[in-house]
Amino acid sequence: MEKRPSVNSSLQAYVEEHVIPRYDHFDPAHRRDHVMMVICQSLELAERLGADTDMAYAIAAYHDTGLGEGRDVHHLASGRIIRGDKALRQWFSEPQIEVMAEAAEDHRASSVHPPRSVYGRIVAEADRFIEPETIVRRTVQFGLEHYPEMSREEHYARMLQHLHEKYGRGGYLKLWFEDSPNAVRLEQLRTMMENEALMKELFEKYYNQ
């Protein structure tokens, strides 16, 4: 366990033992490497904003735990999991736990409503960490995992459709901090998406893996 100086050590030990392992059973785009990335990004944002780092850490750790109930409702399920975890009362008050649950509910990229608190904005922004080629890889992996019946051509079309609907100009993804490094990386991704030859090359690379 890598000790995080800004996080309560007993909280971190509990999360490392009882929460993080849940991600080992999710789809390849939402496994342990994903939640650890969201945790790191959340802590950086919380420290910069002067927010409670224990809360930001726990929210990030739990934000996708509801995936076991299905992707469409996972954000709501994650909120219920936070509210239902009695162990969290060791570190947080009931009002704090409610804010944390709401933040998990609000993190989903396709939500039409802005997050209700700074903690919702933190985890939403951290969950949208944009590394262009990683996003393409995860999109292909998700398609292969969930739509094995599709042909190669259908997978390619699905990848492009998803990328443009979420990350394209006018897409539903929203960034919550104007000075976030995500803004620069999002523009890099959009430029990549406009290069048809590059997109085909990346698709073939990850499809054949």
C-alpha cells in the first residue's frame, strides 16, 4: 500500500482491503488502474481547492463500485453503497456521507445536471482524465467485452460513434474546471478523431490485442 500523506491511514487501509478489490471484477476499462487514477486526480484537485482530502479519497474509491448492478444505474448504486457502508461512520459524519453519496451519483459523464457540490465536481473531473490514446483503447475494449457478436466493421463504427457522442465538439462530456489539464488533452483527442487514418490504425492495434 502506497501511503498517501493527506489521507487518514486507517481509512486508506480499509479502502485498500475492502473497496479497491471490487474493481478487479469489472470490465477492462473500469478495473484497478482506473480507480487508482481517479483517486490520484481527485486528491490533486482537493488539495488545490482546499477541500477535505479524506472525503475526496473515499468518493473516488467508491465512485464506480455500483457497476455490479449495471452501467446505466451504476452511479446511483454507488451512492447507495456509500450510504450503506457502516464502516464509513468511523471517519465521517452523516452529513458528510450524504455529500459523498451525492457526489458519486453526480459523477456520470452523461448527467444532464451539474454536480451538487465541489466534491461531485472533483470526482467528475478526475473520472474524465483524458489521455487520448487510452480513451480509444478503453472504447475498443468495452465494445469487445460487451458486444462480442459484432463484426470488426461494426466495432469500428461503434467506436467512432461513441467517441464523437461523448468527446466530440458538442458532445455530452463536460469539464468542471476551466484550468484543468483535461481541456488541453480534450482538444488533442478531438484533433486525433479528425484523422481518419490514425483512428483506423489505433482501432486495428487494440482490436487485434
